Amino acid sequence: MSVQVPKPKPMATARQALAQRWQAMSAREQLLLRWGAALLCVAVVWWLALAPALRTVRQAPAQQATLDAQWQQLQDLQAQAQSLQQQPRMSQAEALNTLQSRTTELLGASAQLQTVGDRSTVTLQAVSASALAHWLAQVRTQARALPVQAQLQRSAAASGPESQNSNPPMSTAPSWSGSVVLSLPAP
């Protein structure tokens, strides 16, 4: 009959070897290893727990300012929507007259207006971006005309006295050409 001796487990063997190695070290080496392990633990805690939290705390004021600005913008949009809702109804004829006058006043000869039923098509030729934006805001609030379709192409138009010479222009201002279809209030 043979007796089998259990094989030592690898973890137990490794632990035993480490314990023997530890005992073989001098007190100074043991102290250095303890300090190194403590330093390593502090570094891991810093990188995994404290650094991300401190980064969040540092970024919080900037994020708060961004959120406050967005909140204010939403409040302004809400106030604008409420003021539009409180305006009295406008007839289609009044809206068309207002649309025609605002188009002539703001865009001049660079815009042609055609109306069929409750839809008006404005054909634009080389209109600056700021003039187009201002005109759209004006006809939205004053004529209550809603843009339903736009086909615009951006082009660079030369500006300034240099553009009249044979020399290339020093600056170019983008302009827009195309058409915008607006829906007028129902009769």
C-alpha cells in the first residue's frame, strides 16, 4: 500500500517562498519595501479616486456657466414664443402687405416677391448673410410668415474698392442667392 502525499498548492508555495525571502532581508530592506508599497498604494488611490474628483471640482464652474447661458437662452426663447402667441391675429392681406414692405425695405432690388394663395416665394440675388437673417426675423415676427422651404447657394462676392481694380480682392463677403418659400397666415 502506498500513501500519496498531497502536492503543495502553488499559492501556498509562493507564499512560503515570499515569507522566507522576507525573513532573509535586512531590516533596512524591509523598511524600504514597506515605504515603496505605501507609496504605490497612495499613487493608486490618487489616480483612481482623488484626481478625477478634483478635475470635476475644477471644471464645475465652467460647466455651470455654460449651463446658465443655455438656461438663459431657453428663457429668452420662451419669452419670445409667449410674446408671439399674445399678438393679435393678422389677416392674410395684412401679412402680405407687411411682407412686401419689409422685403422692399430690407432687401431692396436683390429680392423678388411672388405670391400664390397663402404661399409667397422670395427669390434672392446676392444677399448678405446678416441682411438675410435680419429679414427672416422681421418677416417672422411682423408678417407672421413662416419659412417652409429654402433653396440657397452660398457664393463669395467681392467687396471693397480693391474689387474694382484688376488686382484680386483683399476680402470677400459671402452672399446668398436662391429662393425662400414662406407660408402666410390662413385667411
